[in-house]
Amino acid sequence: MNEALSYFLKLDDAVIITDTEHRIIDVNAKYEEITGHRRNDIIGFQAGILKSGLTPKRTYEQMKEALNDSRAWSGVFVNRKRNKGLWHSNITITPIEIGQSLFFIGIFRDLGTITEGTYVSEKRITKIQNEILKVLALSCEIRDPFIEEHLLRVQTLTKKFLKTFNAANEMMLTEDYIQQVVNASIMHDIGKSGIPEGILYKPGKLTYYERSIIETHPLIGVDILNKISNELEDELFRQEIIVSKSIVEFHHEKWDGTGYPHQLKGDEIPFEAQVVSIVDVYDALTTRRAYKDAWTHEQAIDHLQQQRGVAFKAELVDLFVEAIDASA
Ligand SMILES: [Fe+2]
């Protein structure tokens, strides 16, 4: 062991030293104590053996980009201890040149033992966000006893639809975006909380005025989301709220410009709203409502196909049919 390197091992934080190929050169006593890995068992192996599979891929990409550029990098890793338990840590990796060789010195801070503030893992943040959005969506439509099943089906179908879309379009959508649309799809009708019950659940035909009142629900929904985002001012929710607003506001627009509330046409309608609109119509048709019986799957698909290029973008109807047939 190079003498200069041995100084790093005296630090009171867990330290790992690798070469530029990410092969483990050494770890210190603190590292052994926290992780349970003995230095003699891991020296010479790739640092990748410590991975848990739970650190987002982009974290490693950002790390490699910085290190290849000879820049230091900091981020959060979720690694596995020897006993298979998870270890959440903040690591700073610094490239250090000694003699003719370059080494990476990784210094870990264990996030499980921080004494001030709270560390919340990315996975847990996503879970909390989903739960909050779900509670919000359900409480806005609490008057409809079957709403929970409808909303969960919309989420499941939206996910299948987007995966099929992505497979057919060279994976142009990121996993993060897909998840945001799936999470936000549950919110599409929150504006119905502002519509009187007598109109919302009226069996039979609606009058012109009753229909006009129902058609305000996308804008009421946006209003609710604006109030939430003003209150929250939270970076964590910012992206989720943008996607949710788009779905809430535009899910009743139609491809031919005859929808509401803005009569947008074609691809003026945001993509995520076009997706949720098809899913929502399919699920509404195949579910029994106060004013109508449930349609069969075939009848609903038939209706969507008749609406190719009318209410919906033709290519999206085809992909939705493909997605739903694949899962049948
Ligand atoms: Fe709606």
C-alpha cells in the first residue's frame, strides 16, 4: 500500500480506495465496521460487488461522467452490507493522482445515523408522493363509492399503454416521465369535487346547463392543484404537479377540436392528456354507471376505433388496443 494512500484510511469516516477500473485497492476499519465486509475478502474485486441494485442508474452515470473528467463527485448510494442489509450513504469520491497513478478515494457518511434532520430515500419519497396524490384524488371524489377501483384501473392501464407506446417508439419516454404520468393519471377528475351531486350522478340525460356545469370540472381541478402547489412550494412535487395539471386540464379535449374546455386540436393537446383521455373513456365505457350499463370490451374497443382521428390520435388508439390486447 502506497504510504500517501494509507493516510486516507486513518479517517474516521468509512473509506474505500479504488483504481481507475473501480477495482478495490483498500478499505479502512470504519468501512469494515459499518458494512461487515472484511478488507481481505473484497480487495481486488470490482466495487460493483457492493451494489444493491437500488441506486438509480443515473447516479452511476453521473458519477462516471465526473470521474472520467477527473472531477470529484458526491451522491447517495444504496449498497448492500455483508449481512445483505441495505446501507444508505452519502459518498464523495475524489480522484487523487499519486506518482504516475490515479486513484479514487471514496469517503462515506452513513445516512442511517445522521443526528440532525431526516434522511428520506428517493424510493420512499416516491412512495409518499403517490400516497398523497391517491388520498387527494380519492377525497375529491369521495361521493362515488366505486371511484377507487376506477382510479386504480386508470393507473394500471395508463402504465401498460405507455410501456407499449415506448416499445413502439424507440423508448423515447423516460422511466421518470412514465411514472409521473401514471401517478398523475389518478388525479384527472379531482375537479368533480366542485360539481353538485345532483348533476354528477343524475340518471338519464343532462340538460344543456347541467352539461355546461360538468364541463367546468377540468378548470376546477386546475384551481385545486394551483392552490396545493402555492401552499407546498416544494421542489419534490413541482414536476408531479406540472404533469398532473396538464392531465386535469386537457383530458376532455378532442383530436378534432370539439372537446372542452379549450377546444384544442391535434397535438396541441399535451401527450399525457391524450393518453389518459383514451384510458379514461375505455374504463368509463366498460364500467356500469348510474345512467348506463357496462359495455363489453369489444364494444368499447369498437367505439375507440370509430374515434380514430376524430376524438383521439389514430396512432394512439392503435397502440392502446395493442396494449390492452397484450394484457388480456
Ligand atoms: Fe373528466
